[in-house]
Amino acid sequence: MQYYRVPNTRKYYFGYSSTPNSSYKIIGGNKKSKTALKINSESGKITVKKKTKKGSYTVTVKVTAAGNDQFNAGSKDVKVTVKVK
């Protein structure tokens, strides 16, 4: 499982080229944020629903990767903030 911070920003990128059995799930955040944001459980892509008002939306995402013969299984809770302009 790997994720890294994009240089000179507060953005993160998630990548799982070595572990195909990864999953993503929103596990925390306020009701407004959970309603406005949706996550693809297989790719981790976060989308903002249409007609979402301007503002910041923060959710906690659980990223889980299954283990294999080369890597141990693992999970990480990551706080993600999306700013809608």
C-alpha cells in the first residue's frame, strides 16, 4: 500500500499498483461532507455531487490493501479535504 503527498501542496495521491485487492470507504466526516462526496470503492476516486455549494468538505477515508506473498495486508485512515469553488 502506498500513498504520498504531492509536493508543495496539501494533496495526497493513493496508488496500489502492487496490490490489486484494495478498497476505499468513507468512514468519517460530518453529514454535509458525507452527502456531498462520493468515493469509488475500487479506485479511490472521490467525486463531488452536482450542485454542491462552495466550501470545504472533509471526510475520513479508510484505505485497505489485501496482502499477498510479497506484501502484508494493511490499512490506513486518511483525512481528505475537498474545496469546491
